[in-house]
Amino acid sequence: MSGKEVVGIDINEDIVNSLNNGIVHIEEPGLDKLVAMLFASGKIIAKKKPEPADVFIIAVPTPIKEDKTANLDYVIEATKSILPCIREGNVVIIESTISPRTTIDIVKPILAASKLKVGEEIYLAHCPERVLPGQIMRELVENDRVIGGVNLRSAQKAAEVYRAFVKGELLLTDATTAEMCKLMENTYRDVNIALANEIVKISNSLGINAHEVISYANRHPRVNIHQPGPGVGGHCLAVDPYFIVEAAPKEAKMIALAREINSSMPQYVVEQVERLVPSDSKVAILGITYKGNIDDTRESPAEHVIDLLIEQGYKVVVHDPHVKEYYHPLFDIEDALNNSDCALILTDHNEFRNLKPDIFNKMRKKIILDTKDCLTGFEGTDISLYKIGHIWSTVDKLALANVG
Ligand SMILES: NC(=O)c1ccc[n+]([C@@H]2O[C@H](COP(=O)([O-])OP(=O)(O)OC[C@H]3O[C@@H](n4cnc5c(N)ncnc54)[C@H](O)[C@@H]3O)[C@@H](O)[C@H]2O)c1
């Protein structure tokens, strides 16, 4: 802890109230204890409106619109909201993930309305958040940070802020480079996952095991193919590449294609379910978050899989041990599996990695499609376990002949 006094601003009154009572509204290991302790000590307070400060850090949502263009409205509103509080010497940092040139073309002109010269009398930088949900407490301190100023002085002023709590290296650059760094970090992973998903489709048509292809190829010291799955979700990987495509539509060909491949995976998963069980079957969905061991369902491919299955006539029941509320009723695992014809694993929660064959005993047909390659130890049982990357290999075809 660096000893600074912090005011947290949120327009959502419920969040402000709950934080002031020491309660965090998101699932993040270690955060609940720290927040309870800091709010009790009075070092942090949550408020609905900004007030004068030395440093303003803006970390509001940056979703995409229906047409896949960046929605910068929250960043614009939040920047405008601090204008009345801005004083000479202030440092303004945008941590939200933003489209290329947003700091220079959108945020800087808004701040210029303060009549203070941006870069000389007030300082503006983009320092993208790059923490992994589930590891935030550690990564916030240990990760290197890219700090892009509208000029060098701004980058240096912003770096002083992070030096108070970051142990990683502070990498100073210009604002647009920092914006692209963040977008490329997530785009690299999205493109890599698209490659893995394409290997799944190719391997299934060749009758080989994509998981084996990927894990053996990754034994090469300079190869790191990511893991395939039912698609890519979350508010980062499934969103940020579109910001680049919007900024450079003619050039960003591979990035756009990767988005297309990953977005095709829910449909691909449903096609595999259709090959396993007829469309009047009951499918138990296990896992609806966009990745394992978190409670976040934003942009999760599970939603598309569920909607497509229902469209095809399947009866769908949903289970997720991390999620409390969803647009579908949630069941505990036994009730979800009871009398179902296919268990469809869409998220690799640790709870699923540890599942034993017994839990599937009450299924009507013991068929599992594991899209996250997380189940092991089912050999020699009467359960037909299919993985997304080797559904139609010779061995599985034999198993399939016995289904139904
Ligand atoms: N959460 C992560 O792990 C992560 C990682 C990297 C980057 N990011 C980026 O950080 C940004 C924020 O993400 P998040 O997950 O924290 O979003 P979030 O939706 O969980 O939280 C954002 C909060 O901002 C509040 N808000 C909206 N407008 C506001 C305004 N004008 N003034 C004050 N508060 C306002 C909302 O009420 C909300 O509580 C996004 O650009 C995201 O892409 C997040």
C-alpha cells in the first residue's frame, strides 16, 4: 500500500453504497478483504461525483456497438465529468481500453475545454489496464505497464503515479502506441485462438485429434498454439480486435478473419451436438462464463450456443457454480444432468476438471461433449466422452455407433 488517499467514483449508486460498506460486487480473490480493510480505515471512500484531486484515473467500460464499432460514450462522459474539478498540475490517465488515437483525437480536445494547456499545464496519458481477472491483486503490482503520454512530460508525470505501487517496469511511449500495444496484446491471443479453432475443424475433417496436434506442436521450443474452445468471450479479447478493424479496415485482414472464425465456433459446437443427439434431446450446459473460475458472462459464447440449441428445438438446462443470475434459470449440477441426453461443457471451471464419472449416472444417454478439453479419467466407463478437437476420430466413430 502506498499511503495515498483515494476517492473511487462510480455513477452506479448501488456500487458506491456497497463499497462504502466494505463490500465488493465482483468475484476476485483477495479483493474483498483488502476493500473491507481500506474502507474501514477511511483511506478510500466511494462517491457518485468526482471532486478535485491530484490525479484522475478513468477506467470506465468501452464496449462495442451492434455494428462492431467502439462505444466511447462512457470515456467521453467520464472525461467531461472531471472537467469542473481539473486544476493546474493535474494528471489525467485513461486506463480503459480505447481505439487507436482516442487519447489524442477525443480525450485531449475535451480536456482542452478547461482552458489549461494539455501537456504543459495538465498532463494526459493512456496507461492500459492489463490485469488477468482472478490474478488482479498480484498482476496490478507485478506487471510491466505501458504509459503513453500526449507528450513526454505527460508520460513522465503518469509514470510517477504508477511508481508508487507498480514493481514491474514502466515503459514510456506516446499515447497512440500505448493504445495499439493494449489492443495488440488481446488481438494476438484472439488470432492465436482462431488458429487453434481452425486446427479443430481441420483435424475433425481429417479424423485426427486436434488436442494432440496442438500439444505435440507446442513441444517445439518456439511454438505456442493456444487452446481451442466454443468461441472467445469476455469484454477484452472478443471486443478489442474490432477497434483495430474499425481504425484500419483495409489493412486489418487477418484480425477480422480471426474474429470471424472465433465467432463461428458456437454454431460449430451446435453442429457437433446435432451429430451426437437428435434435436428433441435435453442438453445440460455446464459452464456459461467466458473463461474458467470467474463469474463473468459478458460476451460469453455460451449465450450463442444456448440460443442456437433452443432454435434447433433442444431442451436446454444450465448449470454454473460461479454464476448467481443469468437470463436462463440455473440448476445445480445433479438436477441439470438428471435425464439429460448430452452434457455440454463450455467452460473449464476447476469444479468441472474434478468431475468423476459417477455424477453423470442419472443422464438418460451418457454422452458428453467437452469443448474445453477438461475432463479426464473416463476411459473404461460406459460414458461416451467427446472432445471438440477429436469428435470424429476412428475410435470415437466406433463409440458413436453404440450411442442411442
Ligand atoms: N476488468 C479487467 O480485467 C480489464 C482488463 C483490462 C482492461 N480492462 C478495461 O478497463 C475498462 C473497464 O473495465 P471493467 O471490467 O472494470 O468495467 P466494469 O463495467 O466492470 O466497471 C466499470 C464501471 O464504470 C462505471 N462507470 C460508467 N460510466 C461512468 C462514469 N461516467 N463515471 C464513473 N463511473 C462510471 C460503471 O458503473 C461500472 O461500475 C474497459 O475499457 C476494459 O476493457 C479491464
